[in-house]
Amino acid sequence: MSTSVTTTCRDLAELLTAAQTACRLLFQECYKAGIKNIFITETYRSQERQKYLYAQGRTRPGQIVTWTLKSNHSGRLAWDIAVGPPQTLYDVTTLNRIGAIARKLGITWGGDWIGNIDRPHFEVRSTWVIPKGYKLEGQVIVPSNSKMKVQLIVEDKKEEIKMTKWNPGSPAMKTETENFIAQAVKEGIVQASHLKDLQNGVMTTDRLVGLYITIQQRRSK
């Protein structure tokens, strides 16, 4: 981490855990919304750097860039975002879209502030937790420059499907099911091998359900 007051820190690891998680969740949801050309411009800001920025436009030449000496950047709970090509650096439309997503996540957006609007700014309280209905779905790559894109890397977990043989429960149900499949065979909807497997007791429940859906769909056309 840089100690220079003239250099920004873009390291997500310098934020408190709550802010790190909130930032990753925000970038994940932006990715899912198709907003991938965004990046971090600042995370932690030392109090010395905050004073340096506050002096700009006041006791030091330049435009005013902050209106406070007390920032949640210094508290490790805030981060700033910019927009990459082909949009402009602080494209209002894109930042407004991100702000709308942030609201749903319980993240404070500077664009909602009255008077001192700061659209690139986002922050949370130290007590922030992931809202109900959301979760980090994988590894979220949060870019720190305009040459990178947001990424969401999700592990491909193959679920094991338990194949259980169909148990008709009663002779009457077995007969009715066999008649249903036999009729579908006559209509040319399914192959005769399905009926043989059913009669031989090797038909699985999930396969039978699939056959039923297929038959009903074909008959409804």
C-alpha cells in the first residue's frame, strides 16, 4: 500500500471485511446485469491524503474534489468506481445503473446524497451483511484499471442425480401406467423400448416423469 498522499490505493484488501464483501457483491451483480467495464479507482485513503485532497481548491490550486475532512475511505469502508471504454470515465448513465443495484444491496451510493452528489462513491457500515436473497456465487474479479473487465468465476459442480427405480405402489397403478405408455408407443410418440423397461421393472422415476411430460406435450400440439 502506498503511503504517498498523491497516490491512490486501489487494493480491495485494504478495506474492512464488510466493505470487501459488499464491493465484490456489487461487482458481481453489475456483471450479471451486463456492466463489466467498471473498475476501482480508490479504496483506503489515509487521513493525511484526505487532508491533502481537502486542501485542493482551498489552500492548494485546483478544483475542489472533496467537501469533508472525515471520509469513510479513511475508515476503510468506502470505495470509488470509474467506467472504462467505450463510455466516458464517469458516465452518468452507467453510474446510475450501478447506484440502483447498490440500493438493492443495502450499499450507500453517493449519487443519492443531497447537495454533495458523488456518483462514483460507494460505502457501507461496518455492520453491513449480505441481504437476504443474495450471495457471492463464485470468485469475483474486481478490476483496478480500465484495461480489465469484471469477471465472475463459478466452479462447475456436477450434481449427482440419484437414479431410483419407479415403484408403482399398486398393481392397478402399474397396469394404468403400462397402458398409458403402450398407447403412446402406438401413436409413435415414444419408442417401444420404454414400455419394455417399464414392464421389466428397470424404469427410473425421473425417466418416467420425462416420458409423461413428452407425451403430454406431443398430444397437445
